Amino acid sequence: MAPRTPLLRPDRYFADREPTFDRGLIVAALVVVGTLVMVAGLGAVFTAKIDGTVMVDNPDRPSDQFCDGRMNESFSEMNTTFGCDEPAEIERNIDTIIDDAMGQFYGPLLVGVPVVLFVVAGLLHLGTALAGGQGSFGNTLTVAAWGFVPALVTMPLAIAALWVTMDPMTISQGMEPATFQSTLLGQIENWTPIALAFNAVGSLWGAVIWGFGLERGRNVSLIGAAIVSGSVAFLLFVVGLA
């Protein structure tokens, strides 16, 4: 019986079916949604491991420049009206700050991941074309999308490793931002080699899927497909290090 996905046996999977564009769109959507979930998971680790409150600018109070020009008795009523009598800073839970920061990634990723998929598919299509490949761009796009699925397996493992290796942190009032940043970056640096190792595994895994998929979908030799897929996977890995 043929496998239902190419994750474990891409040779048998693609030997029994051609990578079709409609299936590729479904896989691409899965990759996009999975990436967003992984970012949310990363944020969940930070909110679970970091506690405390921080002082932030009060959004209900105008700037000091605006208010300082009205801080006299004749403008006391206006100060109240415009909110200048509100405190310049308010206390907020660090979890809210982290959630807001991680939320800024969702929009760019929602656009960026599909763009990366199309760029990678273009590189694979061009590479196999130079090797005499035949077949539609839709076939290549489907193969490209399947090659990103292993990251949805290795990324959660990397996030789990961060959970295990990251020590709990508490932000206290008066803590210098530089101190907190230095401590956090130190813990992330300790985790980075583990994340890179999982990234390398995911890249190699994806390259194998690309190789067998391009052999069938682009009608090229396995050696030619392996050279193209390996080159593109290595390029992505190096770009990820930057």
C-alpha cells in the first residue's frame, strides 16, 4: 500500500502518484498555518518562562511636550480634558508585551511564507529545467510545499528544547532593560545550537523529499534532482543562518 504522505517514504509516495497542483495548494496552506502556530508556540514558551511587570508609556496620556506647554493654573481644566493629569507611565504584565511583540510577526509571515514557497519552487523549477526537466510549475510547487512539511515536525521539537533549556526569569521593578536583554539573549544563545541542529535535519529531510518529488514531477534523473534539491536546501540553510 502506498504511503499517504512523502514524509517517511518519498520514493514510494511519488512512484505511485504525480504531484498535482491542487494537492500542492492544500500542503502550502498547511505550511503557512503551521508556521503561524509555531510562532505562537514560541511566544507561549516566553510567556510561561518570563514573569513580572514593566513600566510602559501610558497610551491615554499625550506626550510630555504637549502637556508641559499647558501645565499652569489657567490650563488646569484643559489638562484634565486632554488627559495630561494621567501618569506618564503605567504598569503592564510582561506577558501582554510578549504577546504584542509576537503578534507583529503574524502578518509578515502570512505574506512571507507563500512568497518563500514560490521563490523556492522557482529555483527548483529552473534548476531542473537546466537538467532537461519537463512538467508543469504546479508539479514543482507541490513538491516544494511538501519539502517544507518536515519543518513542522522539527520546529516543535526545537521549541520543546527551548522550554527545557530556558530557565525561568522574573522581571523586577527597577531592573535595567539592558540587564534583562542580556540575560534573555544569553539563554537564547545556549539554545541556538540545538535549534540549528533541528533546522539542519529538517533541511536534509526536505531535500530528500524534493529529490524524489522532482524525479517524478519534472521527469529528471534522480541524480540531477538530488543535485538541484540539495543545492536549494543548502542555500536556504545558509540564508537561515544570516
